[in-house]
Amino acid sequence: MIVKPMSRVAAATLISLTFSGAALAVQPSGYTTESGVVITPLLNTGLKYDDNIFSQSSNEEGSAIVVIAPSANFLLDDGINQYMFDVGIESGTYLSSSDDNYLSSNLGASTHLEPSSSSRIDASITAFWGVEPRGTGVTEGAGDVVNEPLTYGEQTVAGTYEYGVMSSSMRVAFDAAYYNKNYSNFAALTDTLNYDSVFVGATAFYTTNSGTDAFFELNRKAISYDEVGTTSLDSSDYRALIGATWEATALTSGTAKIGYQRKSFSSDERERFSGLSWDVSVTWQPLTYSTVILSTSRSARDPNVAGDYISESLYGASWIHQWSDMVSTGVGVDLTDENYGGITRQDDTTSVNANIDFALRRWLDASFYVVYTDKESTDPTILFDKSIVGVNFTISL
């Protein structure tokens, strides 16, 4: 399904959202060059305390963490076509565990083109170099088997072509994407987990006069691992979904799709998945200053290490309220249910978060937040709970 490029504000603040979760009130002022390119720099910095940095079930270790994340967005917009480039870095300094200090970075370029009233093209290329904190991902439940975080790089190239006049009743979109992920340290743990995937899909839209688009979506993702372990994890993931996206009233908007997913492996020794898949997100705004967001999804995905696949169901709810021009709050809860195929394991994770944001100036936001996570599992080495409290500042021109 076609996705419009993000605004320069949203694109320039992705790093901020990764560690604060706060809504952005800052209104960045960009610098416009003689050629019309708008350059918008942004700085996010904060301090947080994590009471279980390795996500352990016992012998927890805590640390304060200083995070600094500068970024810049470059945008050329002629009113119809857009060209965007983003660059950012993020550094994290653990005051009680210097081995876990990290530096991540990202680059991204995207464009939105409209050659005619009946054709739209979106294309993007992104690269990210990051870390997997000890006790998560590959080292889940075993953060002590490595002496520093795992590092990796990932790249994505994606494009969408949509044909059909926006005012017409029928449109069709074609999607393609390539993704690659490679770990760069601890080869004994990660060599068999480097992989790439190729995604192709098509979506047919039918537009009603009530502000609703109904659609039918077909797609396939082919996943290929660089090295074969004892049994290959190479797979093909097929989905057929029907759904709707709507802005039927001034109060609600959303997208809902449901259908069938089939995940099959090149190895007959792997357990295949087939079943119901869905993705629903509804935004309810009963007042201009109060918003409720409800979401749920279900799909099968590849595991980090053990098992053949994970059948993952997600449920989330959040409420954002603007108390005044200067103060807003947010609260949210997320529930994750993971059932593993190929092994006997079930995980249930609950995450609760709350934040209060202060718009101190047009160019300065402060946010205080707390996140509590509780993970239960049939594998006793995986379960843990942790709390994170922090303050974050967003600074622009």
C-alpha cells in the first residue's frame, strides 16, 4: 500500500521517539538555501535510569544512561514532488557499565513523485548501523555470554507505484522492497542469523463517497539466510488480506485489514505456519485536545534464535491529552503474546508507559517519562521485569 513521505518534522525526530516516547511539540525552524532546500537540524538529549539493563530474571544490574542524538533533515518540495534526505546519530553512555556504551547512525533518502494526475511514485533507501543491547535479541536470557552489545547493519530499498486518479473509484498499487541485515561481531553466535529478504506485493483500492477506501492486498516475502545452520531457516511468507482505511467522521480514522498468512520453509524439518493474520489501528479524537489510539495485530515472524517461527499477537492502547498550550500527557499499555512453533515456549509481555511533556519554547521541549515492562515465559531464563525513568530534551533552531 502506498505510503506518503513523512513531513520533515516527523522524519527529523525519529531518533527522539526511540528513547523518550514523547509526543513532539517543538516546531523546528529550518534554514532555506538559495536553491530552495530546507535544512532542519534537531538535537535530542536526555538522561534515563534502567534498573535491569541486561533484562535478567535475577541478579539485576542497573545504570543511568546519557543519550545524545543530533539529526538533520534536508527537504526540497515544489508543492507536488518531494525529495528528502535524513542523517542522524545516537550515542548512549552507561554510567555504571561502560562496556555497553554505543553509537548508532542512520542515513535515509526518499522521494515522492507525481508524473501525472493518475501516477504516483514513492521510493526510499535507508541504512542503519546499530546495537543489540545485551540480554535482548540473540542474547535474550543470556546477556552474560558476551562482554559488549552485538553490532549490526541493515539496509532497505523500497518503492511503490500507484496508478489511478485519486478521485476515481478504483486504484492499484505495486510494492517492492529489499532488506538486508548483517551482524558484525560475535560471529559464532550470529553467522547463521545474517539474512536478506525480497518483498513484492499489489493492492487494489475501491473508494466510496463516504471517505472510505476498501482494498484487497496480496504479497510475498522471500527470506534467505547467508549461512545454513543445522537446518535452514529460509522461508517464503505469503499473505492475502482485505481491509479498509477511513476518515468517515471528524472523530475517528483508522485502517483495518484481516486475512490469511502462510509461512513455509525450504527445509521439511521446519514446522510451517498457516492461519489468520490481521492489522488494525483506530484513532478516536472526541475532543480537539484529546486522542485515543487503539491497535492490534497478529502475524508469524522469524525467531531471534530458537524455534521455527513466532506467532505474535499485539494489543495496544494509548491516550494523549493536551492540558494547555504548554503541557500534555500520554499513557499507554502494550500486550504481546508470542507462541513459538517448532519448540514448546510461550511468552507474554506487558509494557506500561506514561509521560508528561512541557513545551517550554517554540524550539525547546522537555519530557519526563516512565516505562515498566514485565515479561513472563514458560522458559524461566527469559522472564524479567524492568523499570526505566528518564527526562528528555528536544532542541531545534
